[in-house]
Amino acid sequence: MEEFCLELLTQISKCRTLMEDEFCLELLTQISECRTLMEDEFCLELLTQISECRTLMEDEFCLELLTQISECRTLMEDEFCLELLTQIS
């Protein structure tokens, strides 16, 4: 689990240089697995990292990521998705 957590946080921190759609989809896939793979503490840390995207990434990428996340209701539990969207917006 720790390896996955570190890898995910590393990818998020590097996403200003990884702006391809494939990366976005991979990131969303990993986020959607957060509930079953991670403890709540990691989920909160993940939400914090993503909520900083406005200052860490270019606006165009941030908007694209937000758009994809907003369409993720079928990939995540509704409660988690709502919490994620709230943190980001």
C-alpha cells in the first residue's frame, strides 16, 4: 500500500509535466480505487494534493482534470466523489 500511495502522490506532484489525457485517465482510475486500497488518512492527503492543482498546474490542465473528475460518479462511491469535488472547487 505504501508504495502505491507514494507513487500516486509522486504522479500528482509531477502532473504539471504529464498533461496527456492518458495520464489523466490513469490518475482518475487510481483515485477511484482510493476507498478500497487506502486508509482514510491517505484519502485526505490525496484530496489536499489535488485541491492545490490551481497553483501547481497550468489552468488548461486543471480544468481538464476537473472536468474528468466531475464525470467520475460511476467510477467512485458518490460520497467520496462529492468530497473530492468539494475539496477541489
